[in-house]
Amino acid sequence: MIPRIAALPPGEELTDATTFAEIFSRTAAPEAAQGPARLEAEMDACTSRSEAARLAARLACTYAAAAAVFHVRRGIVYGIAADGCSGRPETALFPRAMPNVFSTAIQSGEVFRGAPPARILEGRVLRALGREGVREMAALPGSVGGRAAILLYADNGSEPLGDAALAALAAVARRLGRACERLILARKLAA
């Protein structure tokens, strides 16, 4: 190592092409260009629940590596949108009554944050999302009409979720709940 600034020898580069492309792709991501405030505004103006869920997942990914939105209906919890997940959220489907951290968060209205339990159902949901092996996960319920009807899942891969990120994710879950309430009310008024 030379303790001063010096020219690189012929043919030597500061970084390789793969590392450069990886760094550039992260900084040029559409979510980074839009920013959380724009995604929040889009959620507030969206016209469908599926669009609200998709935007919520994208917004959550500004605070975590991966996120998914689940809907609770007639005792069934099912994935409807995801961002940063290599799997398919629609394949994550389970009865609300089955004991698991997701259902516990929905029933209690409390956030779950911790290592994924080594149980079959949690493993199946994480596998469906393509998120096996995460270090820490969060399940954040969202209220629609005074009852938990949506659930936001988030993880940061091999890194833990920070306290500030968790607070921001809770705000995303609340915003999604408000967007769903607004859409339900608009549908009722139009009928």
C-alpha cells in the first residue's frame, strides 16, 4: 500500500465491472428516484386495493430489503403484493385460526419483530415469498374499519431491522389501512 495518492499502474482499475454495475443499479433504482413522499402520495390517491397494496410494498422496501402485503378475509390470510421478494406472494395462503406469528399479530393488533420461528407454517410462508433464511422479520397489522384486515411483512435479509425502520414500517401499515378504508367508503358511496 502506498501512503500517498499515486497513479494506477497500466491496466489496473479501482473497481471491477460487476461491482460498479451493482452499486450503480442500487442508486438508480426507481424507488430511490421517487422517494417515500411520492409513494405515500400515490397511495393516498390510488383507486384500487391491489394498487394500494403494491404501493405499500414498494414504500416498505424503502425501509427494508423485502416486503409483502397480506389481506385477511373470511378467516383466510393471503398474500396480495410483494417487493424485494423472489417468490410469489399469492402462493402464501393460510387459515387465520392456525397458530403462527402472522395470525397472532393480526388477532392481537401488536407488531411481531424477531427471528422467524422454526415452525412449519412460518417456514412455508417465507418459502412462498422466497425469503427463507432471513435473520429477523416483522409482521405489522393494519386496521381497516377498526379491525386488523391487512398485514405488512418486512425483513432486511441477513441484517436486523432497525428501530427507525420498524417505526416507518408501522406507518406504512397504518397508511395502507387508511387507503383501504377510503376505497371501501368510495365504493359504498358510488353504489
